[in-house]
Amino acid sequence: MIRRTVTPAVLLLAAGLALAGCSGGDSEGDDPKKKEKDPAAAAVAVARDYQKAANALDWRRACELSTAALRRGTVDQCAARNIGPETATPTPSAPASESPTAAVSPPTYADGSTPDALPSKSTAPGPDRASTGPVTAQGAPVKVPASAGHPAGYGVLLTYTVTWPDDTSTARKALRLVEEGGTWRVDQREDVQDGDMGHGDPATAALSGG
């Protein structure tokens, strides 16, 4: 009878192959590309992109991020409808009258002198619109129920500063994000009033009334 022995080298090789097989299976499970994306984080990203586009008056981009119900037409129709006076082509002013304007003589003192002209108020135009700061999501997104013709989705509270030459304030917007066409889109946008901020959930309070 022949006795066969297993050398330590063979045992080490077998153990190495077993470990390699186990580690290979774990690496596939840990592949970040195969992990499902956080839907709430994706909704917040779309909300911020939408508001940044709206603040920049990039209505084409904002309409692309809107649901069909909010667009109420094609992207082009939505963009054209949202263009306000600040971005519209100015209407040409009427031509000046061709009739001669009567000259007004300045008053004359008894000694024949005339008073110095008063400095006129500056008519230098100010900015046509305020500048806005970065758009920030306040708190975590919340699940909002269906309301007033809007489907259920996520409510996102956004804030940004609005600055004029002599005034700065904070704007608050509540956006409803719903799934449409396999992606998140904005279905509702509301201004957040001071009364809404008194609620524990101002985004839901603002979106429930719109």
C-alpha cells in the first residue's frame, strides 16, 4: 500500500484559490455602480438645478426639468411663456415730437444776474434685476402626499439671497419633485411664506396649498 502525502505547498495553493473566489464574489456586491442611487438625493439635485436655471432666466433648462403638467406644452412653449419683462425685447419708444419746444428763460435778478443752476437728480439706471446667491437645500427632503392635482413625491425647501444695491433678502421656495419618464422632475413650485416657516415642515405646508 502506497501512502500519499499532501505537501504544505499544495495546501497553501488551495487556500489561496478559495480566498480569491470569495473575495471576487464580495467585490461584485460592493461595486458602487450597481448600488441603487438615493432617490431623495436625486430629487434634491434636480430641484437645485431647476431653481438655479430659473434664477439665471434659463427657462429652456428649467422647462426641461419640469413635468408635462407644469410645462403645459412643449419646452419651447413653456420657455416663451415664462420669459418676463426683464428678458423680453424692449418695445421701441415713440418718436419725439417734431414740434419746437418753447425756450424757457431763467429768472433774472434786479442786478441783471441769473441764479446758478440747481444740480439735477442723477438719472443713471440701476440694475434691471437683482443678483441671486447660491441655491441651497434646507433640511432633508420630505415625502409629500398628492394634493390639488399634483401627484405624491418629494418636497424640497430651497433658499438663496436676493441682492439689490441697497437691500438684501432671503428667498425661500418649495418644489415638488415627482417621477416622470424614469427621472425626477419639478411638478410644483411655491413661495414659502413666513406663516409656512412656523410649521415643522414648511415645504409641505407651502405645497399643500398650491
